[in-house]
Amino acid sequence: MSYHQNNIMKQPTDSKCRMCYNVEEHTKHIVAGSRELASSDYTNRHNKTVGYSHWTTHKHLGLQVTDKYYEHT
């Protein structure tokens, strides 16, 4: 994260968000999601990752799941 590199590691980087350039790039900003993040591929990638995690957890617990994780709802 740019904020961490700039303010904690003291590296000369811009600490503004790389997507919106309006606010500091804190975890809170990323989790809450700026409009640019929410409408980007970031959200799509996040949803796929969470879907896979959900499918894996259900499979591990012996619950009924589809054969392919990307078909799991």
C-alpha cells in the first residue's frame, strides 16, 4: 500500500489512492471502496475469490456443492 510505504517505511512514494487519487490509500478506504474500486475489476476479482473460498468451505464441511467452483452460488 502506498500509504504504508510512504508513512511507515519512509519511502518516497505518493500515498494517495492509486485508483481515485483523492484520499490516502488506507485499508479503510480500500475496504469501504472508493467509487473507482467498486466499479473496477478489483471487485470482480474479489467476488470470485470469496466465491471460491465459500465453495471450498462448503465442500470441506461435506455440504452439497457443484463440481465446479465457478458454478457455485
